[in-house]
Amino acid sequence: MDSIEVVLAMLLAVVASGYLVRALPVSLPLPLVQIALGAVVSGVFKQGVTLDPHIFFLLFLPPLLFLDGWRIPKDGLFRDKGMILDLALGLVVFTVIGIGLLVHWMIPSMPLPVAFALAAIVSPTDPVAVSSITKRVPIPRRLMHILEGESLLNDASGLVCFRFAVAAAMTGSFSLAGASLTFLWVALAGLGIGAGITAAISFAQRWLSRHFGEDAGSPILISLLTPFAAYLAAEMLHASGILAAVAAGITMSYVELSGRALATTRLQRAAVWDTVQFSLNGIMFVLLGEQLPGILRGAMLTIEEGEHLGPAWLAGYALAISLGLVILRFVWVWASLRLTLFRRQEHGEPALKPHWRLMLATSLAGVRGAITLAGVMSLPLMLPDGTAFPARDLAIFLATAVILVTLVTASIALPRLLQGLELPQETTALQEEDLARRHAAKVAIAAIEKGRRKLSRDAADADIHTKAAARVIALYQHRLADGGDGEREAAQLRKADQVERALRLAALEAEREDIFNLARQSRISDATSRKLVREIDLIESRYR
């Protein structure tokens, strides 16, 4: 019963963190508030939550990676694929080698495979933590897309390197040739299994719903189970469940383009997945704060048994690793950009040198978060011979400290670096939106005309159908008004849309309040009020 109460208290802490981060007079990243609340939960209950590392890994990582792959903008992912792959693959290997050697040099008592495991697990970045920091300071959209793509892929590459390092620590041996072949199988099979599982589930779901129908909640539940199916299937075949979850999410985004899901299903599913993402990320940081006192005690014991004494060494190690991560990232980003500029100049393409503040912001934006925490908590408790896993508590503490240091550093430095930074305006998204709206409006008007002719077979009702069609067509003709293709006309049309949106939202709010008032006065039933309010909510979600 005590464990259930602790879990409920952690969920309550996640809810409270969303309000506290808005109520505090100073702007703090949400993860830091959640870590502090986790420490409060630990102090109140005087009891830690002990989770099996494999269960912890299974519960948290597949849905988070699946959702990242599902929602990441694919145009940005493919447009900047070179830069993203440089950061997600090359930088991860560079970080694992550099930080692994640094950790082993600073702490000789930590075996080299464990040092490499620690370096591998602190290599993935967390875009959720970055976005929580940069909410009040707009980060360039293209930079955010690069960070999201990097995080999606370096989660996989970092965690695969982590698995290899842990296997070396468990067995005491490592073969580069064998690891390279294994990596190819692990990566390619994981990607194939993830894509195949999602495609097969989507096909089976469509077939079943077409022949037998389905409940409203079935598609949502299936989407929640898909990442676990991909992860477990890949792990059973000794492939990467991590890459399988990522591939399943990317495949799901393409399945979604078929447009077969109902509008209400998409709305409800998005709300469910937003809740799952918020809950899982929040619980992980609350759990980090809840276990922080025990992690600190275990790290102190490890240090006292080694060659250094005192908590100052712990702080020094954490700061040195965090600084090393920033330096290695800056060096890699600088070298990668220089190489990119050189290639463009060789091909005669225009090469705009980025501002140094943007390069430094890219380096500091490598914030560590949920994936690092989930991975380091999955370190085995015991070696095959029954002895304790070497320096496990110290590795967990150092990874935790890196999360805290990178969060605090980014929350202080990023807003100042990005504030007032003038960047070229990105008009591609606006142009694509204008094109889609105008093209969809023309197709919609043609469909309305076709539907009117089909419904107007009875001459007595022809006038009614014509007037109704005219009213509906008027909504779409507004998008085609001021039919010029110039930037000025498009800007004026967007401004008119903003004004109309504000007026429509005000009208919907008044309409909804009046319906609630009628229900409170018992002039309509609560069932009728729920139906009408839901219709208003769906319309409002379009304008929001």
C-alpha cells in the first residue's frame, strides 16, 4: 500500500509542477521544479521506489521515442539530414570516446567499460527540456528542427552504444569487429521490425474495423500499445528495441497521412498522447528527485572506497563532465559547419556564415533529460558472478548531476544568447500554409457543387440546396479573396484571418457560456449541453 501511495504522490507532484512553474516569480525549467518536488516526496514518505532496471527501461522509453518519431517534422528531418546525422552519429561516438576517457582518467577506480557506458548515456540530448527553457525566448525554427532530429537519432545511437558498453562490463571482453557486425544487425533489424510492426498493425486494424466495426477507444489503445509491441518484438530477436520504437513512430506518421482515422479519433488520440508524454516525462524527473538522496549516499560510499574523499570531488567530477560535453559539442559543431561551408563554396553555392551566438547556443542546447535518466537507471544491479555492478551509484549520480548542470546552464545562458538575435525570416512554412489553404478551398468548392447537384434531384428542394451550398461556398471563397499571389496580399489575408479567428473565438466562448447557463437553469438537459459543448469545443480546436 505504501508503494501505491508513493506513486500517487508522484503523479500529484507532476500535476503540481505544471502550476508551480507558472506561479513562481522566477522562470525555472519544468524539469527542475519536478526534481525538487520529487525530493519533497522522498522526504515525506521516507521510502524510495525500487524498480527493476529492465522494467524501468520498458515502461518509459518506447512510448517517448515512438512519439518523438511520430511528431517530428519530416521535411526538416530530410532537409537537414546531413547536419542531423553528423550530430546524432558522429558527435555521439566522439562524445563516448572523449568523455569515457576523461571519466576513467579522473576516476581510475571506475572500470573503463563503465566509464564508456556513462559517456554513452549522457550523449543523447532532450528537446523537451530545451523547449521548456526557450518558451519565452523564440528559438529559430530550423535550429529547433535540427535539435529534434538529433535527439530522435542520438537517443538510439547513444543507447545502443550504452548497451555495448554495459555488455563489455558484464562479460569483461569487447571485440570491435564483432561489435560492428552486431551493430549492423541491431540497427537494421530494429528499424525494419519497427516499421513492419506498425504497418502490420495498421493493416490489421483497418481490416478488422471494415469487417466488424470497432469501439471509439480502440484506435487510441492500439496506438498506445504499438511502441511496446515494436520494442518487445525487436528485443526478442536481439535487435534494437530503441530503434524499433523510433522506426515505428516514423512509420506511424506516414500511416497517418492515409487520412483514414476519424476527426474525433485524431483529437482524442492527440489529447491522450499529450497526457502520456507529460506524465512520463514528469514522473521520470520526479523519480529522479525522489531517488536523489539515495543516489548521493551511494556515490559518497563509492568515492570513500576509492582514491578521493569528500563531496567536493563529486561536484568537481560533475562540472568537469558537463564542461567536457559542451566543449566537445562546440568543437564538433564548429568543424561540421566549417566543412559544410567549404563544400558549398566548392559547388559555387552561397554560404552564409552563422552568427557565433547561434553556434554557442547550439552547443549549450545539448540539454540532457529523460532519456539519460531512463538509461542510467537501467544499469544492472549485479554482475553475472553475483557481485555488485562496479560504481553503479556513482555513475547514476554523475549522470543525474549532468542533467541538473546542463538544465541550469541552458536556462540561464540560452535566453541571453538568443535574445535580440536577428535571423533571416523563415517564410517557407507560411508559403506552404497559404498554398494548402487555397488549394484545399478550390477542391472543397468543387465538392460542394458536386454534392449540390446530387442532392437537387427534386426540383421542389433545388432552391433550398442552392442557398445552402452558397452559404458553405462563401466560407471557402474567403480564403480565395484578394487573389493575388504577392507577399503583401498574403500578409493582409493572414491578418484578416487572425482578426476573424479572434472574433469567432469570442463568439464561441459566449455561445458555450450561454449553453452552460441554460443547463444550470434546467432549461435543457445535461446530455444536450454536453453534446452542444462538444461541437463548440471541436470548432474551437480548429481555431486554436
